[in-house]
Amino acid sequence: MRLPVLFLTGNADLSKDEYIKKKVEDLKADYIRIHPKDTDRIERIRRSIQTLGMFQNRVVLDVIDFNSWKSQEKKTLLGMLKEVPETVHVFIRSTRGIKGYKSISFDLPKPWEREKWIDYVKKAFKKKGLNIDDDAAELFFSMVGGDEGRIGKEIEKLMNYCESGVVTSDDVKKVVYFYEHPPLDELSFSISEGRVDNAHRVLDELLKISEPIVISSVLANHFLDLFKIVMVVPKKEKYIWPEISNISKSLKISVPKVARFLGFKFKGWDFEVLNHVKFYSPEILSKILKDLYKLDRSVKGDDDSRLAIHEFIEKVRGYLNEIGLQRTEK
């Protein structure tokens, strides 16, 4: 069954670009892009449906950001779409579909869904004809973050650099630009590295865009991973790359996270790292994990969950004083 009108929903704009580009190629169609800033967009669409569709083999209409249209304009367009000729294919980009029309969802992983983002990165490399191993994909994501535009840009750079078609961690370290840490990572490490005042500032900003239950979950995973490392990794002044890689594989913790926990600094990291193993003990981490369990119950209840996270940070400050880990910040 032909689908003359199709809504492309979700927030993965580059994936929508790729989908429409392939459709244009497959259909050997003329491509017409309708932008929200086009003052004559209604008339252009009407002309394309009523006139161009009669005389050309195929036409693809790409309607951008339908959500920004005024209510009356939306009604006018939907009325025009009731009779679309077979030669015209209309793709409407929207955050959600419209009842009565077919839609395809293009969604990016949620900010906290790290494993899904790693899988997204691997697939993005594969689409460009590159293979990337697990360690390199983890490192790439830690440096670039969950931004599809940045991911595409950095993959393009690696395409020009890796003649073999295989991307390694060394390639990533040499070529990829290190963007700022995602806020959730910054909050977690601000706490565990003893930068408590900064942690409060980051938390205030995070609470404007993230739910307390998400923040609580990320903090729990952070300190649980640190607990695993402290339990099995011998205490040393410095760790080398093969050790970082092996620990990551054995504990199933991302390479960049293991590196930062152990004070190993990648090229491009413009911040100081801390060897957590030198300071933390299983006993201290057990106390923190118990407090995180209480925090989890609090954010799921009726308490002031925002205040509860700040109180948790202050509780950790007390533990850090016990182990001599307080860092002064500018």
C-alpha cells in the first residue's frame, strides 16, 4: 500500500534526513523542502500537490517542523492532504503523529540510556562504512556525548583519518574533539572527586531539566561502579592503559569511567582527574550506597526530592572529611 503522506516523529533529525534522502534516491524524485520560515509555504505545497504532481514523475515534499506552524495553517495543510496524487510523496516532520495518518518514529536514546547511546554510535559508524570496537565506542561517546550532530561530525573526521576502516581507541584519542561532560556525569564525579560545592551548583542546573528520580538512579550507578572497582582493583599510584581496558571488560564498566575513577587522563581532557582507589574504602562506599537507597525511596515518595538530593551531597561531604578528600575550587 502506497503511503502518500507520512509523519516522521521523534527527535532524531539526522535519521529523518537519511530516511528522506534514501526515499528521494529510490523514487528518483524531485526534492522540495518546506521550511517554517517560508512565508509562501502553504501555496508552495498546494502548487506541488495540484500542479507538479500532474506533470512530473515523482515529487518528494519535506515539511520541516510542523509543530511550529500556527493552528489554522495546520488545518489548511491537513485539508490539502486528503487528496494527494500518486506522484507526490509528503513527509511531515513532527514531534508526534496525527490521528488518521501513518507515522514512523525516529527517537534518540534518553540522556541516561548509556548502553543505547553506545549502540547508536556503533550503528552510526557502520552506516559510514567504519567498524569501531567496544572500547573505542565507549571512549568516543564519553568525549562527544549524546548529540547526533556532534556524533556525525566526529565520524566524518575519523572517515578521513582511518584508511583501514577500523577505528581504535588510539584513533579516537588522536582525532576526536572532547566536548564538555554531560551534566549527569559532571554531577556524579563532582561528588566522588570531592568538589562538593560544584556538585550543588550542577545539581541546581540539572533539576531544571531532569527528574530527581533520574538523577538518583545515575548517582546510584556511579557509586555502585566505584564500589566494584574498589573491591577488586589493587591500590596503586598510577594505572596504565592495558589495565584500564582489562578492568573495564571484567567489570563491564565503560572505559572512560574506569579511567577517570583510576586517575588515568585521556588526551583532550582539560580537567584534573582523581585516583579514587587511593581514598575510598568498601566501608565508606557501603555507607554512601545505603544513603542512596534512602534517597531512592525519598524521590519516589512525597518528600521534597530536590532538597533530598542536596542533603545527600552534604552527607557525602561528611564522609569525604573522614577520608581527607575535600578539594578547593575557584
